[in-house]
Amino acid sequence: MTEPVGRRDTLQALIKHGRLLLAIPLTQVFSSRLYTSFVHAATERPKGEDMKQDSSLDTLDPYRLPRHVVPLRYDLRLETDLTAATFAGQETITLMVHQPTPELVLNAIELEITSAQIEGDSDPARQGTIALDATLQRCHLTFSRPLSPGTWRLTMTFCGRLNDKLRGFYRSTYKDERGATHSMAATQFEATDARRAFPCWDEPDFKAVFASTLVIDPTLTAVSNTKIAAETLEGGKKVVRFADTIKMSTYLVAFIVGRIEPTEPVMVGQTPIRLWAVPGKRHLARFGQDIASASLSFFESYYGIPYPGDKLDLLAIPDFASGAMENLGAITYRETALLVDQQSATHSELERVADVVAHENAHMWFGDLVTMSWWNGLWLNEAFATFMEMLAVDAWKPEWKRWDGFGVSRAAAFSVDGLRSTRPIEYPVQAPKEAEAMFDVLTYEKGASVLRMLEQHIGPRVFRDGVRDYLHAHAYGNADTNDLWISLGKIAKQPVPELMNGWIFQPGFPLMTATVSPSSELTIRQQRFSYLNHKRSGPSQEQRWQIPLQMRITAGGKTSTSRMLLTEKDATIPLPNDWESILLNEGGHGFYRVHYAPDLLTRILNAGFDRLAVTERFNLINDAWATTVAGLMPLTDYLDLTARFTTERDKNVWAVLLDSFSFLNRIITVEDRPALEAFVRGRVGPAVADLGWAPRSGESEGTKQLRGELIGAQGKLGNDPTIQRRAAELYRAYRNDATAVDPNVVPSLVAILAHTGDATRYDEFNERFRTAATPQEERRYLFSLAAFQPKALLERTLARTISREIRTQDAPFLVSAILGNVEGRELAWAFVKTNWEKMEQLFPKQGLRRMCGGIAALVTPELERDVLAFFTSRKIDLGGKTLEQYLEQLRIAVAFRERELRGIQAALNH
Ligand SMILES: [Zn+2]
């Protein structure tokens, strides 16, 4: 699956809420001793094949099904009625019974099961008694005589509603060009919602073959995981029978029914690739189809295994809770992640589509062909797909320098993993709610970051060969983390499990502190990073990692690189007497922060930024900011450091700087605002003046994007009246002629005009939202409605989030955006409190969870107390450690405010 908002959006949201920025100096450690023993019981879990025989599991975990009955094949027939929003189903599941059993236990929820009958090869059909357990989402079928070991066929009939919660089998609606509303039906089964569409063994290691038939209105179209095997008309209905799937998990099954239209297929080898959209949007499919075919062919060659399906359809669904879903052969997307107009889109909007399409294609092997045994291993799917999406997009458009942008993803992971309430990448999961909470930056971004670190450590070819070995060994089956390490270790001829377990099974990451003694000895010390109480001792301070450390040392005018694996608490290395500077985390791939002693930092700065790669500059400023938030670096030092970046022209490095300024904007009082605005103008102004308003010939896409972002910052955070006037002029020109302004600048114009806008502008942007020509434009104008300052306008936006006027896939994010607006946050918080029940009932679970992330922007002690009281008194559980993390992020921001507020004017004027 892909997150509902883009990674850049995630970053900006984090920033808005002051959650990102915390960069930190590090400590480092190392030693010559390579492998300390880190043993983790979690790697010892039995593998899927073994578990199927192991009925003891169900006594341990009420959410796991007994393993002595295993489904082999589902013959499934579903008849949909879009008008009534219902479906009726019949299925025959072929089962292998391993032990005599009087009862079958499988998953079902919100289904009415009307009959269940079983027959064996030599046993005539008999009816079962049906009992549903809504708490555990199970169906118990009992029979008069026990079923003996062997093959059985279970036939069930059932019916259900096409819900509006964007999960299971659900209804999506859209308006056609004449304004008439139409319905369609789509599925979203990951993590545990296939059981809402048909009774099934809904766990990832119960892999089976699916043979699906959809019975639909003859004017509609149906798409599923495989090619259509036959299509007939029966009793006025269209009956579409699909070919058998490969052996796969239930969460990958998909059905889409509606008035949808495909592109012409593009062939990659034997695989036809088509994009689908509701009528009127097919012309936005070209870019997505290009990256779909480029990445599919990239992965076939990288993995050394042909695409495992018989066709590949990518479908844009108007209502969609996440970003996209990797159903084998029928990948579903929210429209902004698939459909785009190349002429009018910004670089980041194109990059978003490229990333998500490549990500989902990567899953066809990593996730679909080989699947994690259980949800605790979700990172195997998601971290890999995130890592592979970077590789594929980088290969497709090297000029985009995609790995430079990956620094932003890594930073997002650092921001959560620096919390005391973080969790290990692999984490115990029982209930469905806990599985849902696993879809976070630790699974995706931290997972991908540590894979990148490993790939750089053992070498890209060795890494690729290890991945091939793993996929070959477990194709059509399930695997655990340790299986991956075994393959990688075998090919790398290195103890990969010992190296990686600390990164996967321990929470947090190391801060490496570097100091040099007067006798030119470099000392590096590792210590777990924390934003709060960094110096406090405790068990977390005893944590150790095996850290692949790469350093660049300049001495006597010559530069050399050294690599080592640090396993001890600290290490000391002699430097040449004529050493000039030292850079830790050369290349920037390490998942750790660096804290340099002041003289070391000065030497790096004096050597000049032109000596540093983009990611190294990114890490330098990002670590410095985290250190500042953690109280390890004085705020004045950080603000002085930012003055060194006025000649910086990389968009990613600037993202960190702008983030930190936004964080300060959330902290300060009204009286401090002019000082912050002047400070921002001083930092951003020179770059805006240099870049101008229009692209120069030969300019990179990254620079175009940077221009837009800097103009936006200058106009909003800097509150620069000249920029605001120019933005209004240019927006008028853009409305008359859409080609008059570079697409990358347009979002900033909209943002600035919303920031300074009145009710007339609000109505104008609202109308633009309703009549937008592309999904990106629709989203841009929708979110502009959260960026106005007058409270009456923000109240209008808030009211609409629960009115069904705004899609529930977007509404919670809009609320979160207003929580992040300093003029609207208290209003939005009051609104959330008043309307909590309604939101809980209306919004998709995932959206509600993300919305609550906005509380980190409520940065005063009074609001913090109120937030705590609200969530505590209502006993709200967002799954996993989600709420705990949000509250800690709020605590960090409030603590920072309490520490720095008094001196902030002086620091800004320093
Ligand atoms: Zn994914």
C-alpha cells in the first residue's frame, strides 16, 4: 500500500506541525570488533509452512485462525447491485483438513451468511451450523460429524452492503461532465478486510488460488486480478468469469465494477498494461502508463523473475483511503496518485505519480509473489517497495536525482524514531487495529533507509543478487525477516543478520558524537538519540547498533575515505597531524545522526559547502536542527548556521530549512511574528531574488520546484508584501493564460493568495476546487481552503469536512491542515472535540488516525493539557503507539517553546 498523501506532503505536514525538524548531532562509536551478539527471539518464529500444521497457535492468540485446516482454492461468485449498494455472493472453498475436526473457523465480518454446506470426495454434502463472532471477526461452522483429514469443498452463500468506509467491498461515487452522480464499487482488503467481502481464511500465509466471477449490470465493466476467461449474458446480467490467479494472499484480491474506461494496452514482454479511469479522465493516463511500463520492465530485469500475473491494470478510484493498493494485476489508486496532466503538473506532482506507480509495481514481486508471514513483518513488503521505487524512478529519470530527495523520507523516519514512544520496525501485531497502525513512516521510510544503508554497505550488485535468491526461494509462499537476511548473508558472505537485527528489532537510532583531542585523536561515541531528556540515563542509553560508518578525512590537502563497522560504545582513531576536516556519514546513507564538536563543525563549514554532496549538506542542517530541538545545540547557533545556506539551491536542503522556520512560526507569540518574518525574508530573500519568477533555459526540474517553494515561503512565512502583490498579478495572468506561469510556481501563488485572502477569494477558490480539470488542481484548491486566515472562512471549511460535500478520503487531512494553521488551530481543535463521534463514524479509520497527528501543532501548555484530557477521558486508541507518538511530539514542541520562547526575539535578531 502507499500512504494517502505523498511523502513530500507528509514532510510538509510534519513540518507544519513541527514534527520533522528535529535534527540532531550524533555521537559515534566504533570499534574494530565486528560482530557483537545481538540475539532477538523474534527471528526465531516458525515459518508459514510449519505453522499451518500447528494448531497450538490459536490458543496463544485469539486473532489467529487454527492452522489445521488450510484453504487451497476459492471459486467465488459475486453479484453487485450498485443502485441498492448491495452484493450477494456464493463461494466454494476447497480445503485441506490436516486433523479430524468438528468445526471450521474462518474470518467474516459485516456479512450475512445464509448457508454453509460441506462435502468430501466420499462424503455427501451436509449442512453446517453458522455462528458469527463479531469481536474476533470470525465465523464458526460446526458439523454433525467431524471432518476427517483430506480434501473438502465448503460452499457458502452470503450477502453484504457496499459500504461508504472505503474498505472491504465499498461504494465510490463521482459526477460526470453533466453533473449527474454515478456509483461504482471497488475493494480495499489490506490489511484485514477481505473478510468484509467474502468469508475467508484472511491471513497472509493462507495463500490460495482465486477463481472469481462477477455478475454485473450489462452497461458496466468489471475488472479483477486476472484476464477475463469468459463473458456471457445470463438473465439480463453480464457474467464475467476471470482466469485463476496465482497462489496468493486474500488481501490481494480485487474487484472493481463501474462505468470505467481503459487506455489502449502497452506491452511489456507478454504483459499488457492498461490504465483505467472514470469517463472523461483517460487523457490524464499517459504519464502513469509510461512509468508503469518502464518500472515493470526494470523490475523484471532487477529481480530476474518475470512479472507473476497475466496482465496489469492500474485503476484510478474516485474515493480511496490510502494512496494505492498492490492487488496483483489490478492495482488501485486514488486519482492524484495515477492521473496527471504533464503540461500543468508541478515536478513534485509528477514525481509523486512516478513514485507510487513504481512502488506498487515493485510489490508484484515483493509482497504479492513473496509475502510476509504475518503483519509484524509488514516492513518486508513496504520498506522494500519504497526502496525499489527509488531505484526504478532513479533509473527512469536519472536527472531527477531521486536519491537526493530520499533524504526527505529518511528525515521523516528520524522524526518519529527519535521519540521515546517509537517502536522497532518489526513489532508484535495481534488485532486488526494493530496491523493498520503498522502503515507508518517506521515501516516505510525507516525500513527503506536501513535497506539503503545495507545496500551501500555490501554493494548494489551483491544486494540485488541476495534479493533474487530470496524471491526465488520463497516464490508463491511466505517469508520472515530472517529469511531475507539468510539470502543476503549467503550472497554477501557476511553476517548480515547480526548487522541488521539491531536496526529492525530495536527502537530508535544512534546519535554519533564526534570530538577530537588536542593530540589529534578522533573519538566517536554512539548513544540512542532522543528529543527529550537526552542526557538521562536508562536502559535505552545502553542500546547499541552495528553501524556501517563511512568517513571522509582531509589531511595535507588530500581527501580519503574510510569505512568501518562500529559495534562498541565508542572508538578512538588517530588522525594525521595535518588533518583539516572530517565528515562522518559520507554519502549520507547511514541511519544515524551526527553531532560534531563545535571546532569540527567549523572546519567542515570553512572547507566550503561545495565539498559536500547534497545529502551531506541535507544531513548537516537536518542533524543540527534536531540537535537544537533536543536542547543539545543553542538556537542562536542553529539560526547562525542557516545564514550559511543563502546560496544553497537544492530543494531538499531547503525543505529542512523551511521546515525549521515553520516550526518556529508555530512556537512564537503574536508579538514575535514581525521578527520571525524579517528573519525569514533575510534567509529566503537572496535566493528568491536570484531565481526570479520564471525558469531559465536548461534549468533542472529540482530548481523549478525550489523556486515555487521559496516564493511560497517568502510570501507566507516572510509575509513579504512585494511578493504578495506580484503573486496576485501573476495569478491573474495565469487565469487568462495557463501557460503564462511555470506550473511549479502556481501552487505558491494559490497558497499566498489563500494566506492573504478574503471571502471573495475563498469563494473563487472553492469554485475552482469544484470545477478543477485535474486531480492535482482539485487537491490544490481544496487544501487552499484550509490556508486562509479569517476564522469565519476556516469555520466554513471545517463545517464542510463532515457534510459529505468533501470526500472522506480528503476531509480528515483538511482538518489536520487547519490544525496546522496558526490562525485556525484552536478553532479546529474545538471542532474536533465537538464532532468527534461524527468523524469517527464518517472518516476512514486511516484518515482519522492521520488527522489526529495534527494535535502536535497545539503548542501551548494549556492546549496540551486539554488534548491529553480529551484523549484520556474518551479512552481513544489509534492503534499501536500512534497516539503516544503524537502526544510526545506535542510535548517536545511545548518543551522547546518553554525553553526558547523568552530568548527567541533576541535569537532572531542576532
Ligand atoms: Zn506499499
